[in-house]
Amino acid sequence: MYDFENILKKLILLCSENKDIELDNITFKTDLIKDCNFNSISIITLIVKIERAFNIEIDDEYLSLDKISSYNNLCKILKRKIK
């Protein structure tokens, strides 16, 4: 596991509308919308928190729901950005 993964999981929990989900429940198969009850506002909030936490800017090309609505895809984006 990369160091950023736990930070990302904590940010997801912070922004999630599903208060029953726990850190260990977030896996590479986790869909933020279905599993964590994210909506458009919580997705945007998460992206802002990610950018601030990692001091990065996520490129517009990655900001479509199909690219940022899964934990796996967010990990891939972060791997590219925080080498």
C-alpha cells in the first residue's frame, strides 16, 4: 500500500454521506457514488480536499464522474501526480 492511500481513504470518509462506512471497507472496488453515497457536491469537496492535502492540481481531463467516482481511479490519478 502506498502512503497516500490511507490519507485518501480518510478524506473519502470525511466527505462521505454514508457514515456507516469504515476505513477498511474502502477497497479498489469501492464506488464512491454507490458505496459511499457521494453526490456531485461531495465529489467536488473531495477533489478540493485531495488537491490541498497533496498540494497538487487534478487536471480537467480527470474530472469526469467515470474517472473520479472510484477509489481505484483516484489512486491511479494520485500515483501519476505525486511521484
